[in-house]
Amino acid sequence: MNKTVANKKANRISVTQLKKMSLTDLPPVVLVLGQEQALLDQAKAYFEQLLSPEEQEMNYGRYDLSEDSIGTALDDAASIPFFGDWRVVMLTQPTFLTGEARKNKVDHEFDALIDYLAQPQPSTKLIFWANYEKLDERKKVTKAVEKQALIVDASKLQGYQLTKALQQLCQEQKIQIETAALELLQHRVDDQYTLAAKQLQQLALYVGPGQKITVADVDQVVDQVVDDDVFSLVANTLNGQQKAALTTYRQLLINGNEPIQLLSLITSQVRLLLQTKILRQNGFSQGDIAGQLKVHPYRVKLALQQERQFGLQQLKDMSLELVNLDYQIKSGRANKEQALQLLIIKFSSRNQS
């Protein structure tokens, strides 16, 4: 492994790890980097409780670097704590670490910052609050900060990291959650950790302390997404349940969904069922299918539960007709709302037993 890459990994921790650190354990320079709001909120709460209210008055400094010079902040950071053991200096808006064009005219003394980083004041915790997706690592000042700082990763969570972080939140809130319930929650919030964290708070109140969150609980508390309704619409259409299919379709229109958008979602869902069936018949597992199609694992899981109910030719026919309908609508040869409804009627009638 490249030595630089190894060093970067060694000085990078999660927000969960940060929250377990005492003020004494915290190194002199910290860089909070990322845009996951829930993680940023947790990190902010951690830093705000490091000093007692009395100590904060004397030993806490906050500098907006879009307005304040880095020199002023460094003078504070270099000062000895007043009636306390530690000083905390928070630096927000350090846009000079990124590739963004500077929107202010503050002249920052970057050489002074680099000198400070080489020999930081031991009794000061200097915190760079970089709520950005990434930094410009070509810059000398950025390299200096990354080399000396403990980096707290507040970037968007995905995959296993997202699942693990949500499980950790459940432990902190003293609740449990079924695996299937967690999968459904992630699906309904589109894998957004901040939204999932808020919904977990609601679910914790809903089930009560020490209880386990079930799929039924998530279904009750967390709003369905359009994809769920489209999934039901397609299943009802292919199963010949015409009344249920039309009811779902009309409700989707009432909720403000455009027919063209719904046609695209329905086409995507039918294509997913078709591809899933073909890949499953060729020996692919759920994980393999998700990776091959680059589709959320939960959607693949639902598709695998459904596709066995439908014939291969049945799915091919509907897929072709949807593509044809898309062309008819976009070329002005069909009324979009009526044409999609007629296709639902056509297929659900064909498949009625």
C-alpha cells in the first residue's frame, strides 16, 4: 500500500469513534470533513460539550474564515488557557482548503498556518470544520492540514457503513430492529443516513424503550416512496388484479405524479423483473444480481419475491409494449394519461384468471 494512503487511513476516524474520545485524548488539530448532516450534528454536539459553560466563556473561540483572518484565529489558538486546562478554537468556512472560488476578500496568512501546524499549541484543540464533499489536495495548505490533523469522517454513508451506523444508532437509543425492517427503512429513505436517523427517532418513540422495530412498524411510521406504489401497480397488473391496479394508478396521479414519470418507473420495474428472472435462471444470487444491475439490494430482493409469479414471455411482452407506448406518447400519437391507463387495463384483463 502507498505510504501516503496508509498514513491518511491511520489518521482518519468515524464520528462514532470521535464521540468516545475525551478532551485529553483529542489531538491538537482536528479536521471534520464531509456533508452527512446527521453526522455533522453529532460531531457539533460532541465539541460543544468538551468545555463546561464557565470554561467556554474564557477558552472557546469560533472564527468564520469567510470573514475572520486565519491570523486572528491563530493568535487565539496560540494563547494559554485562561483559568482552565484547555482551549478550543473552531474554524468554520475554510473554503481555501477546497477548489471553490473564494467569495471573500480576507487575506489569510497561510505560511503562518503551516508553521502553527508544524508546532501546534499543546493545550489548544484547533478544529477545522470542513463541511465539504472533498478538499483540493493539490494545495500546499491542504496537504499541511491533512498531514497534521486527525480527520473525522462525516462523509455520506453507503452500503455496509450505512447499515452499521444505523445499527449503532439503535444501540444508542436502546432499541432493536429486525434485519428486514432495517432494509425497508433504508429503501424508503433512499439510503440517506440523515433521514434514516430522524425516522429511527420516530420509530423509537413509536415502539418504546427496549422494544424491537418490525417491518410492520416501519411500514406504519415511514411513508412509502413512489417506487413502492409502482411495484404494487406492476404486480397487480401482471396478476390480473385490475381494480387494485387502477386504484393505485389514479392515486399516484392525484398525488401529483406525471404520467410520463410513472411510465418511466413502470418500465424500469418491469425491466428489473425481467432481468432478475433471467439472471436468477442463470444461477445468479441476490447479491450478484444487485451488483450486475447496479440496483439497490432491497429492490432486487422484492423483485426475486415477485418474478416467479410471472412468465418470461409475459414480462417481455409488457416491456415491449411499454417501450412502444413511450414512443407513441413522445411523438404525440397518444394521450399520455389515457394511454397508460388503457395499457394497464389491457394487461390486467389479459392476465385475469
